Amino acid sequence: ISITRPALFFTLAEAVPEDVIPLGASKIGGSPDLPEGPAWPDGAPSFLVQINLAELPEGVLDIALSREGILSCFANRTGNAVLIWNKPGTTLSRLSPPQSCKRFEPRCLAATIVLTLDIDHPHLPAVEDDEIFDVIDDWSVPENGVQLGGNRKIIQHGEQQQMRLVLQIGTIDELGLQWGELGCLTLSMRPDDIAACRFDHLHSEVQSY
């Protein structure tokens, strides 16, 4: 189906003490697992999510994202974000956030394969009926979780051309993670930068209603 793209949508597991969560496991909140030595990212953004890329299902995503290492996301409330890729084989330690950073309750993440709809696709017919629009909206990226790849949730139009969604983090009320009114943080990159793991070439944006 040309107007859909595959993605991985991560649901939150039940809360457990963070010392029960293995180093390098996919999780949201808590303290990041980073190589020993480096300081917290500049600007003291909050730690949001880390994804263990080696644990992902094989051959699902249509972006050339590495299948090794750990991808960690930090961001502040305005959407200024940082992605850090820890290469495989790196020795990790759990780094406590600075006191100035908001810390979210840690939860493990479990991935589910989903299809996402490009509601801006030129071949998608224009609709005005509310019920039909609701069906289309249900196909778009969920707002209340974490998504890797696929089409983003479009709340406001104007995404930069030739960008691919890498990661989207929605409003998760149970963790107190909010982006305005039911909004989300989207992190996009050009396909060649994704393939080359140039995560400093990142476009981040917060959208909300």
C-alpha cells in the first residue's frame, strides 16, 4: 500500500524499580545508560527514551537505521532535542540526571509492528465527512506513545521536504510527559544521514493542537 509505511510503536510496561531494568534495555524515563565519562548533553535537556536497536524485529523499518547499538533521546520542553548513538560493544553505566532536569518514571518498552498512513499523500482522496476523517486519523501515528520510523502524526503541516521520521514521542499523561495540548515531539533526518548515523543532523519539532 503506497500511502502507508511500517513503523514500530512502543508500549509501556508496568512500573518497576529502575535497578531491575538491565543496562541498555529499551525504556522511557529514568536515567540513561551511556558510556562512562561523557558529561550530560549541553543545555541540560531531560532524558526521554533509549532504544536498543539490536532488539528490534528484523526487516521491518524502511529507513536505513543501524541494527546495532543504543539510540538515546534527550529534549527540553520546547523541543530542542539531541540523539546519541552508542555503538555496539560500548561499556555503559547509568548516569543520574542533573537536578535541573525533569526525571520521568522509568518504564520498559515493548515494540509492536504497525502501519502508518501518510495523510498528506497526493493520492489520498480529500474527504470532508467527519466519520471518514476519523478513520483516516486512526491510521495516523498514535499520540500517546513512542514510535520509531513510519509516518509522523501530522497536527500542523509544514514538515521539511526529504526528511524521514526517526523517532516520535507523544504526550504520555501517566508519566507527566506533555507537549502542549496532546502534542508530540518529532525527530526527523535525511535518509543519507540516517544511514550514516549522523544523528547531529537532526530536525526536531513539537506539534500540538
